[in-house]
Amino acid sequence: MKPKNKKNKILIIHGPNLHLLGVREPHIYGKFTLCDLNKELKEKVKKNNLAVKIIQSNSEGEIVEEITNTNYEFLIINPAAYTHTSVAIRDALLGIKRPAIEVHLSNIYKREEFRKKSLISDVVLGVITGLGKHSYLLAIEAAICFLNSTPRR
């Protein structure tokens, strides 16, 4: 059972190449940097009295290790290119028994054919895609609703 004064913690994972936000294809991903995005995400989480850990990794193994860490109650993940290729991330999500939302800055269903398939989407609560940074902000809103409506163990 969680102590009453302990804040719920959200883990946000940015996958490969998201450290290039603002530089890589700004017409697709936007002109904001990862630092800009993280600042806004931290403000939103803090305003709602939650704790957050945000990581960006280009390494599939590091992402799997973070997913399987037990120190959070809700996961928001942008698997980026691993969306379409990573059975390891899919298996980690299946193994954690924690709620998760997949997010994407761009609409993966309006992109190249190979980007339209997600190996992740059927093992998470939901997918928010194509809304730029608002994909993440809406995922935080959904996490808050979910955490507030789910009985504590």
C-alpha cells in the first residue's frame, strides 16, 4: 500500500532521435526542442501534484530497463522508430502490469507505409498521435484521470 503523502509518479520515455527535436524535420516534428518539451511536461505534472521522471534514450536496452523499473505508477512512451520494430519494448510493456500510453508527435498513419504499423499500440491503454507536443500533454491528462479513478493497492 502506498503512503498517503507519496505522490504518484509518471515515467515519460522519449525514444531514439527525439534529442534532435527542433533540428530534425521541423516541418514534421515542430520547431521546439526536447528541452522545451520537457520543461512544459514537468510544469504540467507539477501543477497536478504528481512526480515525474523523464528520459530520452537511443538505446533499446536502456528503454527496456526503464520500462521494467518499478518506481512509477504510469508510463507515457514515445517509442519513436522502435514503434515499428521493437519486440523487446513490446514484451517489456506486457510484463510490467502498469498502465501506459503510446504517444507520437506526428500522425504515424499519415506517414510512410512502414511507419503505419505499431508493435506497441495493442499492449497499452491508448495511443495519442499527430498532435505535436499536445500528444504528450493529453497523455498526462489521461494519466491523471486514470490515477485518480483507480483504487490504490
